[in-house]
Amino acid sequence: MRKLIILAAMAASLTVAACNTVEGAGKDVSSAGQAVSDTAKDAK
């Protein structure tokens, strides 16, 4: 039973870490897209 609880806790922590990683990557892509849009507007 103790091993099951430990494995569940480890799986939960990995899931939370993955969500943070994906969220951070999404923010990076979004900011890069915003930079491209701003540059295009300035070029007009």
C-alpha cells in the first residue's frame, strides 16, 4: 500500500511539472509571435 501511495505521488508531481513546462513553452511561442506581429506593424 505504501509503494502505491509513493508511486501515485510521483506520478502527480511529474504531471504537474509537465503542465508547467507546456505552459511555459506556450508563453514563449506566444511572445515570439507577438514580436513578429509588432515588427510587421512597424514595417508598414
